[in-house]
Amino acid sequence: MRIGELSERTGTPTRLLRYYEEQGLITPARAANGYRDYDERLVDRVAQIRGLLDAGLPTRIIKEILPYLDGPRVIHLTDATPEMIATLERERDQMTDRIDCLTRNRDAIAGYLDALRGHNGHE
């Protein structure tokens, strides 16, 4: 498929898909005419990349663990180095801190909305 179709199917702008390619996160084949040909499997791979980016992982870490990704959102590391484990533990801990902060903010907003609804008589 062409980059436009991959973009449409993944909801990822073509600019970002080209960036993923520059970073070595995806690798399209080349057709005889020189055009990039994006394999069907890249639809799931782009979803994996986006999920990892949304989780806060930087592309340099994603590039290291991407070869171990078996399927969408499933990570199988069989030969991780101590440095990789330490890096992933730091990233996990930072994500946990962000989740805790977001949870507190969500709960505060929910409480505020409940107070507003109660004050205004809305249910």
C-alpha cells in the first residue's frame, strides 16, 4: 500500500510515518518503480509505535524493543541487557508517576463537576 493509505488506516499523518521511517521504526519495501510499498503488517506496527509513544517512551527506546514485539501491544524480551531492563524500569516508573498525577487531576475535576451539578441543581 502507499503511504496515504497507511496514513488513513492508522490515523497517522504521513509526516509522522516518514519520521518513523527515518528513525528506523518502520521499513517499507520498494516497488519496481521506486515507490515505497507499505506492507499490511505495518498497520499493526504503527499502532504499536503510537501506543508506546503515547505511553511516554522515546523513539530511541522504542527502536531497541521493537524487534521483540510479537504482535500488537505484546512485548516479548528474551535477551534484554541489564541496561535495557534499567531503562525500561525507569520509563515504567515515570509512567506510573504520570498516571498518578493524571488520576489526581481527573478526580479533582470530577469532584468539581459534581459540586457544580449539585450547586446548580443539575443531575
